[in-house]
Amino acid sequence: MAKKLSKRLLAIAEMVDPGAYLADVGSDHALLPIHLVSTGKISWAQAIENKTGPFLHMQSAVTDAGLSSHIGCSKSDGISSLYDGVDEIAICGMGGLLSCDILEAHPEKLTCIKAIIMDPHRDLIAVRKRVTALGFHIADETMVNEDKVFYSIIKFVKGKPTTPYTNLDLSFGPVLRKKRGETYERWIALQLKKTNLLLNQPLSKEAREHYLAVYRALRDELKANQSDSK
Ligand SMILES: C[S@@+](CC[C@H](N)C(=O)[O-])C[C@H]1O[C@@H](n2cnc3c(N)ncnc32)[C@H](O)[C@@H]1O
């Protein structure tokens, strides 16, 4: 029987377009493609791993699920060996900066890619900037909290943003800032509290300036939420 997906992986699965040909980069136990193919949301996937142990787990999970004819398993680095026809990429469960390095290593492989789904829980500004620079815009975002970690799940879609992202958009997510939701509000309030605590500690001049800027951005975001909801 297919394993139950975590809240985070379910939110990622939600963002995959029905009928997509998905490459799941760093697939580990191939939970995402197995779920998507076995529920019929997609028919074909490529699961990719660059390490022998996870590759072998992934291969046996796909075989055990009886899906070897629908999910191809590749032992390769990042997106270096995408199958022809792959049109969406999930690159989840690894650092945001590493995920960007993987995408930037083969820009030519992104020509036929319509969407990229990522779930960085840090380095979000860099992720939003770097993937946008590869010719994508942020079409959807959601935030989930699992095991005390807040994950922003971002769906990038091919094409430029209609208007350039502001600093607040890059920090908090242009779509999340509009959609908000209880998890997002909780995250902003928590970040504000943590930054305030840091500002009450002895800090170098540079660190104080940095955290003051973060504090102001968070406060502006909270204010924007409050004035919009009036
Ligand atoms: C923590 S697992 C994430 C599994 C799953 N994607 C998820 O979101 O739960 C990260 C996986 O990425 C794989 N990985 C790291 N760098 C990679 C690369 N350059 N190419 C392919 N896989 C990579 C690791 O071997 C590891 O199994």
C-alpha cells in the first residue's frame, strides 16, 4: 500500500498540474511521484537521485508500487538527464540554495519546463530571485507548518512577472502576501517576536542594522495585512 504523504508533500502534490510529466529531483523514496501516479493525477514521472542508497530505495519503492512502467528511475545529478517530454520539476526537501544551484547548472534543460515546484524553508529571498532570473514567475504559493518547521511551497511558472517583485514580495512571497491564511499570519507574528528578542541582545553594529531592517519589513507586512483586512 502507498505510504501516507506528509502535510508538506501533500501540499506539493496539490501544486502539480493534472497530466504533467513530472521530474522529481532528489526523490528519495519516490513518495511524491508514487502518490501522483497512483491517484491518477499524472500518468508519467521521472524520479531522480544522485546517491546509490536513496536511488536503490526509490527503485524498490516504485517496483513495490507496481509503477515501474510509469515512473522511470534515474541515478544522475540534478536535472542533467531529464527525459524528453518532462514538463514540470519538483525539487523539494533540500536546501533552497542547493536547489537553485541544481537548476542553474543546466539552463538548457529548462527550455521545455512549464513549472517548477520548490519548498525551501530558508533562503527564500535568494530562491525567489534566482528562479525568477531563470525565466519563471511565482504563480502560486502556500505555507505549511509541520513538525514546527514552516515551509513556503512555491510554484514557479514559465514567463516574466507582470510587475517586478518588491523587496516585501521577495521576502514574504507575492502570492502568500495576497492569500495570507492562518499559518502565514502565525509565521509573520513568530518572526517578529524572534527578531524583537534578538534586538534585545548585545549585537554588533552590522547585525543590529540587519535585524532592524528585518524587523521593519516584518512590521510593515503585518501592518499591510491589518490595513487590507479593514
Ligand atoms: C531529504 S530528501 C527529500 C526527499 C523528497 N524530495 C522530499 O521532499 O521529501 C533530499 C534528497 O535529495 C537528494 N539529492 C541531493 N542532491 C541531489 C542532486 N544533485 N541530484 C539528485 N538528487 C539529489 C538526496 O540524495 C536526498 O535523497
